[in-house]
Amino acid sequence: MDIKAVERKWQGIWEKTKFNHFDPKSDKPKHYVLEMFSYPSGAKLHIGHWYNYGPTDSYARFKRMQGYNVFQPMGFDAFGLPAENYAIKTGVHPKDSTEKNIETMEGQLRAMGAMFDWSQEVKTCDESYYKWTQWMFLQLYKKGLAYRKEAPVNWCPSCQTVLANEQVVENCCERCGTPVVRKNLTQWFFKITEYADELLSGLDTLDWPEKTKAMQRNWIGRSTGCEIEFECETGDKIRVFTTRCDTAFGVTYVVLAPEHPLARKLATPEQMAAVEEYIDYAARASEIDRLSTTREKTGVFTGSYAVNPMNGKKVPIYLADYVLATYGTGAVMAVPAHDERDFAFATKYSLPILKVIENPNGETVLPYTEDGIMVNSLSFDGLMGEEAREMVSKHLSKLSKGGKKVNYRLRDWLVSRQRYWGAPIPVVHCPVCGAVPVPEKDLPVRLPYEVEFKPDGKSPLAKCEKFMHTTCPKCGGEAMRDPDTLDTFVCSSWYYLRYADAHNDRAPFDRDAVDRLLPVDTYVGGAEHACMHLLYARFFTKALRDMGYLDFDEPFKRLIHQGVILGPDGNRMSKSHGNVVSPDDYVEQYGSDAFRLYLMFGFSYTEGGPWSDDGIKAIAKFLDRVEKLILKVKDEQAGENEPYGADEKALNYARNFAIQRVARDMEAFSFNTAVARLMELLNAASKYDALERKNVTLLKATVKDLILLLAPCAPHTAEELWEIWGGKQSVFAQDYPKEDAAALVLDETEYAVQVNSKIVCRAMIANGMTNEEIEERAKSLPEVQARMQGKAVKKCIVVPGRLVNLIVG
RNA sequence: GCCGCCGUGGCGAAAUUGGCAGACGCGCAGGACUUAGGAUCCUGUGCCGCAAGGCGUAUCGGUUCGACCCCGAUCGGCGGCACCA
């Protein structure tokens, strides 16, 4: 078979017949298969793309043959830093390089032969798309879910932009690895924290990898505890958050984060200089050595005191950078006897350590951080654990000095970026009216082409006079545009909705179209998005639901992460490792079907592993053998009185077993075993074909099923073989074979026979025997008798269809 | 430090979730057809042993008639979080 010609032929036919288009009029049940869209980088498709898209396309084709109306769109996540950085280096405009890259990748994706519905293609950098990204921003703003505030933000000095929390990995920029610094800036945020609880509880309903759900739970970080209000001599109130309010009587000082609004206010004149110095030190320290986890604790006394509402005791107020400004209230009560960090700090600064919890099971070694019995706690003495905390928080509510409180680790999503290649934030800053959203009718706010994007810490758009100067939509006076662009994760938070109605120019999508297609039934992509894209997209869905644009709660019902194909040396493929393997040569030599099939067969799909091409030849050989068998069998004529004996039963069993297992394995994304079952079926059919006298009708039926089962995994080859076979229409218009349960019931089954749990032999046992009959049959076997030597059977365990175990003694 | 996952032949991997460990394939060995084979087709292939047999799912222990699977400890690898009060 001239595989390249066959690929071209069928890709042409699929194109011409609009075979890949979703049919909105079909009455078949829909199935939305979505692969995460790609970033149009300069390089060609790499093995990662192939590994994501190839096998998943086979899944989509499988669902289609099963009778689903499958929708499998494709598009490009086209805004983003690499194009801009490339422009800075080479002077090629991001729009030009991106459009060129998209064109190249479209060609390559088409050549893969996946059934992407290109009629609904989405490119996030197109005006027709980012217009609606901006519209999303405006809806969130209207709903109070987008707001601007000054806050300490993560700044990447290399990328010259702020980053969301999710984009900071070990205090470094996720993209370039540069340590991030903290800056106080006024930026736009999305109030994702408002959905923290639902984002958490919704996970329980999802068919997602447990690991990913665990990561999201972790990231959201729900923590239940108690807020306690400490009143200062100045009248200021310090609220602290604690999960251990049962230790409240052990508070010997209170600590504020250096960035806490009261930090300076509470400094007494004598301490002012030291406090200023410390605040300055903390700001610098956070830039220098945030990486050190064993960093020694530092702090400074403010000179002020606050009153513990539980016992009226006055305790000193400190500043220390082991308290984070961004979590809880930015202030904690310090209980050095029962907290490691407070213990270290108190020891260093010679602060008192007061034991208020007793170990119920032995000696209480400080710091003792487990649950225990309250002591030195007035009327609360003797209480323990959850009950103790309940009583203390109730008491605080009664005093109006605090009470139960839930906190989250999740922060609001910072969406402003000081970069050029993104969707402009649709806001105008008016000296009179303040921040004013651009009216929807004026969208899109167009990204200007002529812009100087050399990074200097300011948004490139800020330097574009033509863009910046505008009039206030409210008062008509002179005003300036927001110079920032939106985080590209905003674009990718709703693309799966746009696919449903990609050409709509009146709305981001039509409600009916979305209702018809969503939620996504099967979503496949890399695990690296667990806490970014996948969390943001869920947030968008819930927010849009609450604004009345949708009525489902979760965008992605089922999620699969493909594994990572590593370089042959076991490291992640990268230019710097010099271990990048390109799919192109393999595709050229063996064809796209063989390459895809090898990816499916050679790896456990969700595991991935180091690349090796051992075995790719075996796949080519397998496809060859299939072809040979078909060519040989197709013209064979059925004779009269065709035999139907043991050989035929065996073949029919193999055929139906394959049908059953391939379907099961495809559904489970267990592609390697599905392909193994196809190989077994081929082996069985070939073996049967070699017989002298055969049942041609049965053989032909088996070979036909083999083509159909193979079709999703090797689409071009299967179409061609189907045509050679004499099949009508596309092979994908055929029904997926359904197994005949009767053929899977054998007359007898091989049992493992055990005596005292040790296998002594195997025996064919007729189906339908009772356990007693099986026991008798086992006892009669010579191997068994040799081991029993007249001893009695104390117990007999029969596992139907598997084994019989005689316990003797 | 905390959370999660993983550890199976020479190699990639399977195992209906407590029931014959190693399916399928690579590799290797032997054979057939061949002037030739790096094509194709048979046969064999977990380890030790000539064999009978014994040993085998990181290690040690436990539960069970029976454990790759469940429980406890240890070692090794990977991923996430990391002063979150």
C-alpha cells in the first residue's frame, strides 16, 4: 500500500464530504471530544501534540462508530509571551509570526488525519474572538467579579510583567525560571475566591483523575478555624485567624505581617525607626531569599500591646515576615508552646512560652502541636480537640470578639499583564469618572499593530499614543485606555464554549448551540494545567451560569491526562538536553496511521515514558499482515456445507472476545491493550486461514470485523482496506461491531486446580457444573489424588471459570 | 516537612481489582525458504536447574484457603504544595 497516497486520498475525501463536520441536525446522541488546543509555536508538531491528538482522535472515531454524533473541534491559543519575545529578538511582529505558525500547524494537523471539525476553528488572537474575551471581562465586571485593587503582586523581572499565583513555581516565574519579586501594584483581579467552596465541592461530581482533583483541593486549601479580635491600646482592632482556638490562652504575643495596614500605625515613637527598618528589610528579603525554607525567623517589636479577649491579658505586638500578608487576616496570635514557628520565634526573642495543652498519652514536650487537653485555660480546662474549639469559638461569638471562620489558600486571579500580545483590557481611565468599562457596542478594543514592545516594565500599549488616548464613555472627556492586556488564561477559559458557535458575531455563543453541545464529554490534555486552566475554566463556567448564560455547573465531565513522552534518555525533551525526537521522519517513513498506532501501543497512555522506536516496525508489519490477509480472503468463495466445529468455535470466540475487549479498552483510554487485542484477532484469523478446510463465511465475517475494529486506530489504512474489501461508503459510516454474547460462552473452561492453594494441574471443566460436581471432578484427577493420599477434603473453594482449590489435611 | 502517585522479565508493558503473574509486542535463540537476508514464515524464551523440582511482582512483616492487588514498617523514584497560622 502506498501509504502517503492513501493518506492524501482519504483526507481529500473526508474534506470534500465534510465528513469531519458536526451535524447539528442529527438525532444521534452528541459526544463532545475535546483536546486542549495548541499554542502556535514556531516549531512543527512535536511528539507531545501527536500523543495528545492521535490516540484521542481514535477515541473520537470510536465513539462515532458507536453511534454518537461526535464533535471534535480544534483551534489555537494564539496570544502569549513566546511570540512577543520572538518579536523582541527578531523584529518579526507577533501577529505575523503567529499567523504564519498557525498556517503551518493547520497543515500538519490536517496531515495527521484527525477528524477535527475545522469549520468551527477558533483563534484567540482574532478580533472576532477577543472581542468576546473582552465581553467576558465586562460581564464579570458588571457582576462584581472583576475588580481593581492595589496589592502585593508577583513580578517577573525578566518577562517584565505580573504573574498570577498559579504561574509562580517555587517562587520563580513558571515560564522563564527567574525568581519573582513582590511589588505593590494596582491591577485587575477576578474574584475566583467567591467560588472557592463550589470549586471544591464540584470536584466530587467529576470523572477526573483523583490526582488532579487532589491538586485542586490542595490549591483551594480550605481551612476551617476561628477569627479572634485583639484590641490595641490605640483602639485599633487586630483580627487573627487560627485553626487552634483551643490554644488561645497560650497566646504570649501577636504578630502582624510587615505589609499589614496597622504595621506603621502601631509603632511607638521609640520603635518607629526599628519598625521602618524592618518593613524595608522584609520587602527586600522577600526578593532575595524567599527560596530558603529553613530561613531563620526575624521580626521586630512595635512597642504596642493588644488584649487577648479570652483572658484579658495584654500581649506585645510584633511584626515578622513569617506571617503572610496575603493569607487570612495577615495577622496571627502566637502560641509558642503549641506551634513550631511561634516556638522558634519566641525562643529567639526570649518571649514567654506558656503551656495550655496537655498530651493525654504521655509527656508533653514543647512545642506540642497535636490535639490535647486544655490546661491553664480557666473554665475551659479539661476540654479537648474539636469540642474544645467549638466551645472557645462559641464563647468568642458571644463576646462579639470573633467566631468560626473558613479561609482559603486560593487567591483572587490577577489578570492584568504588562505585555503586548494579548487581549486589551476593555477599560478607560477617566480623570473624572475613574475606571469606566468600555460599552459593549464599542468592542472590540482593537490591539494596535504598530507598537514598540521592547520591555521596560511598562506595558507596551502605554507607549502607543494612538491607542491610549480616547474619550470617557461616561462623560465624554479626555481619558486614557487601560494599557494592560489580559492573561492568556482568560482566553482559554471559555474557548470550549465558543467552538459551539464559532462564527457568531452577535454574541460569544448562542444559548441553544451551547446547550446542544456542552458540557464537554471527554477532555484530554496535559496534567500541567491542573491548577491553572482547569480551575479558571471551571470558574468561568460557574460565573457564566450565575449570569444566566448557561445552565450547567461544570465544563468538563470527564478528564484524561495523557502522559509525557520523554526523550530517549529519560529526560523531558528539550533543545538544551539535545534529546528532541521529531515525529516527522517516522510519519514520512511509516505513515501517520502507523505512527499513531505505535504511540497507542507502545505506551500506557496516561503514563507516557521515554521515547524508543523499538517496535514501530512491528506496527508497520502488523498493518502489512492485515492487508495481506484481506487481499487473500476477500476473493475466497464460500462452499456448501461449511464446517462448524471446534476450530470455528475458537475463531468465533476470538472474534467476539476482541470486539468486547477492544470496545472496553478504547472506552477506558487503554489503547495499548486495545491494539494488543487487535493483534490477537489477526493472529487467530491468520491461523484459521491456514487451515485446509475452512468456513469462509465465518472467516470473512471475522476479517470484516477486524477492519471495523481497526478503523478508529488506523483511519486511512482502514478506509482503503474497507474499499478493497468492497465495503460501501466510508468505513466510519459503519456500525461498530457488537459482540455476540453466546459466542463467548464456551462448552468448557480450563480451571487451575489447587491442593492447599498450590497449583497441581489444569483441567477442562464443562460449564454449568455445580460446585459439588466440580469438587468431585477435581478429586478424581490423578495429580490431585497423588497429593491427597487419602486425606480428607476440609474445604473446597470454587471460583467459577477460574480455579478450584481443595484444602486437605 | 505535608499531600498524592509509582516500583512487575533483557526492554515497552498486561493482569476481569483478592483467584493460573508476565497477555500483546520488542529483543534474543533455534529452524524453514533462500546466492543472500537487516524480507517473510514457524518454534522456543521470567530466573535457577540436565531433570524432578525450586524461586519469583523493591525489602521485611501481617491478614487470608489464596496477595502484584488489602494492612503496617522500610528503601528507592516521580508529581504537587511548602512559614497557609
